[in-house]
Amino acid sequence: MKISVIVTPKKNVLDPQGVAVGHALESLGFPKLKTTRVGKLIELEIEAVDSPEFRTRLDQVCKDLLSNPVIEDYRYEIVAR
């Protein structure tokens, strides 16, 4: 299965990279933006069966390795083959 993990700064955490991208977009004539957030995408391809136990383990990996739960949120999308 293919898994996409999307990690973004929490809404209440300052995102200086997002602010810089927002300013650059405005200087290029892009309409006034409300917010711009910059995150990261991690793609995994795993030979596993989607189950509650697998999702529990995936959540743990996301919390312990792929994100910093103090300042980042994550979500994932699973595409089964």
C-alpha cells in the first residue's frame, strides 16, 4: 500500500517559511492571501494489510519520528493497491 503523510505546523505556531512564501506570492501579484502554511510530504510504500493495529502503529511512527507533536500536526492518506 502507498501512504502519504502530510505534516504541517500547528495553527497557533508561527510559520516563518509560510509567511515568506505568502509575501513572495503577493509580490508576484497573487491576490491577498489569508494564510500560507508550508509543510512536508512523506510518501511510504509498504507491504502491509490495513488494519486497526497497523493504523495504531502508523500513528505512533508519525508522532515519534515523522512529526514533532509539540509544534506540528499530521494526517495520512492510505491508498491500498
